[in-house]
Amino acid sequence: MRVLRVVLIGIVGGALALVVAALLMAPRSEQAAPTSNPTAATAPEILPGTLLERRRGFLTPAVPDKFDYTPSAEIARQSTGYQSDGLSWHALVPPGDAPAPVVVLLHGANRDGLSMLDMWQRVGRTRSVVLIAPDAPGKTWAAQDITAPRIAAMLDTVAATRPIDRAHVYLFGHSAGARYAAFLVNRGIGPWRAAALHGGYGPADQYRPAPGARPLRLYLGERDHIFSVEGAQAAAAALVAAGHDMELHLIPDHTHWFYEIGPNLAADAWGWFDRLDDPS
């Protein structure tokens, strides 16, 4: 029995020794390997935004006698032209000493900033809103036209005339300006609190996940012959997937023509901007 006990102890001890040796000799690659991208674990998760689609029949404008528009002589007289950081732009600054909110306005192709100031001037004066409207360097907007330094230069110039509320700077664009505005907001270029768009959006595959995504509202005529409702819905879905809260407002019997609906649309867009901080 004593011999058997010695043999069993020897067998067990040998097995344990083999296990310990195997563990010590195991290649390190079999241990838990770090992720191939060490930053992946800390990258912020982009949650989808919300989507609201509505029909806004009361915004439907009258059909004009002719589709012809030039900025009013009044807006040309009362606005101020500037040039800073290589960009020409116009501003309408209402009188007052309190810090004012700001709306930056981006025009459509073959137009200029004065056309946007003309549409928004009533809001600017009645709601004490500073309006800034740059001119595209070319016939339409290119990706490099609006940069963070150019935005800062415009805001700093206006702030020397009247205090501005830098926490409430908004963006509005029409047509090509709307398409460009959505790009700027999605890329995080600028201090925008939110953006409203009319008659324009970019391709759905243009939009990227956006940390801190800002809300957008798109107005589109159901009879717009340049930008379709289906395309707007696809772009809205892509922006929502990128993290933006998105509203799509479809206007029955409205076309792409901005200059009949412009003042009422400006008032509606400003009402939305102004309510964004209202918890109710």
C-alpha cells in the first residue's frame, strides 16, 4: 500500500508540473489581445436623432404674376456691405444695446446676400435679430467658401457695432444655400444653434455621424421641380442617422420659388429658432 501511495503521489505531482509548464510556455498571443484600434472603446456613440414630417398648408404662397425678383432698393440702402477674410457680405443690424441673436443667411445660385436680407428684414427689425448675408465667391457655394475663421470675422465685425449673443447664432439657406447649410451643420463648421433650410438638401451619402449634432428643419414645396420630396425624405433619414434631430415640412402647391414665400417663411423659421430653448 505504501508503494502504491508513493506511485499515485508521483503521478499527480507529475501531472501538476506538466500543467504549470504548459501555462508558462503558452504564447502571449493566446492571452486577451488589445483591440486593434485603441481609441475605438472611447469613441462617442452617435445615437440617431428624431424625425418629424408635417404638411404645412397655411404656408402655401400665392402664385406670383411673374417669376421675377430683384432685391428692394430699401434693403440696399439700409444694410451695410463688408469685406473680411476674403469674403464679401452684408449685414442688417437693428438698433439696441442688448446682446442680439444672429441669423446667417446663405443665398441660392446666381443670387447674392441682399436677396436674403430682403426676405428676412421684417424679422430682423421686429424681433431685434442681427442678419448677416455673405455673397458666394462664385455662382454658387463651394465647400471651402464658409470657414470657421470667416464666420468668426463676420461675427467680430458686427459685434463692434452691437453686442451679439454668441450662444444664439443660427443658419438659414435657400436652394444651393440650403444644401450648403446642411453640409456646414453636419460637419460642425460654425457656432450654429440650429439651421433651417428651404428648397435644398445634399445627397444622403454626404452626411456623416456628427458628435453634438444640431437640429435642422427643411421646408420643401411639394411641387419643387429641382428637389424632390422623395430625395428630401432620404436626406432627412440620413441626417437623423447621423445624429441630428430633423423636421421635414412639406408645403402643398408650393414650388421652388422663394421670393413670394420668403418673408412668411423667415417668420416661421425664426419662431422655431426662438422656441428651441423653451422647455415647454
